[in-house]
Amino acid sequence: MNHSVLMIDDDQELCELLGSWLAAEGFTLTSVHDGPAGLDAARTGSFGAIVLDMMLPGMNGLEVLRALRQSCNTPLLMLSARGEPVDRILGLELGADDYLAKPCDPRELVARLRALLRRAMPVADEQLLQVGDLRLDATSLMVWQNDELLPLTQTEVLILRELLERPGQLIDRQNLSRQALGKPLGPHDRSLDMHMSNLRRKLGPHEDGRARIQSIRGRGYLYS
């Protein structure tokens, strides 16, 4: 497991504080304090996870995330001091794996990072899944459709893995959230729905026009 974390945040005092907490928990933190430098570090470095602030000089966090997701699926947690629901929705739509409002408890940040890294670990004896025209490698967390690599985020791959392991079977929403997102769904939590919407868009329908992922209202999802 790669415990190296890149933090892109212009609050240097916060970076130092969180760096001390992460070091005590076995993580190594690299801090970058503006958007362009953060994007370059994320593209050229080898990190287990990225923590990205919404408000940055040079490029804001959403711009960095949009550019980054064109070529990188490293697990990413967004931070925002505003804590507005629209910020969370936009971040998830653009490919963030998790979201945390500032100021955040360092212990919660550590727990969220551990969950992101744990979810990325391959499942024994199920490293390669082939269902129809989709092939999923649980070790690299990559998915191919007719031999074309799909630009999926880690969370999208983990959701798809749960569905492909049991094609045609209904997967309960709470179980899917716990397995793929690493947390239970709250009463107004739309994070699973947002990730599922992104996944459907990237996969597209079957060749005959049928939807690949069926939604059973109030119950869950199945891959058909």
C-alpha cells in the first residue's frame, strides 16, 4: 500500500499541522501550494492519494481536478472551506472520490485516506473480471471496453467491480456504498448516485441500446 500523500493547499500552516498528524500515522506528506504546481506534481509523482483544496491560486481546485482526471485516477479527496452542497456535487461529478469540509478533524482526514487506500487493494482470486465487452483488472484498477482503456476514477472502478462480480443480481445501495465508498449512506447522501451517474455516462449503453446498469428505485442497482 502506497502511503505517500500529495496535498495541494495554499494554507501552509494547515499543511504543516496535517503533515505532523499523517507522519504519526505512517503517511508521508508532500505539500504544494498553488494549482499549476499541484497539477504538475500529481501528474509526475507517484502518490497513493491526493488531498485537493477547492480554493487555490493560479487554478482553482475544480480546474485542477478536471485536468487531472484526463490522465490520472489516483484516489482524491477534496477539501472546501465553504462546505456548500454544490461544491461537493461538482467535485464528485468531476471525479473526486471523497469530500471533506474545512476545518476538518485531522483524525477524520486520516480515516478517510486509509479508507481510500484500503478500497483500492485488489481482492484475492478475483484480480480479473470479464463480463461481456468489459474487462476489469482489480490489481491495477483499470477497465477496458473492447480493448479500449476507460477513464474511470478509483471509486467508479470499485462500484463497477461490485456490480460485475454479480451480474444480473441486485446489489443493495447500502452494501454497495460500504464496499465501494467505504461508508454507509446517510439519509440525504447523494454521493453514490453521483458516482453512478458518472459511471453510466462513461460506459454508455450496450450495443443494442440497453442500459448496462439498472436502477431499482429505493433498493439498489444491477449490471444487466
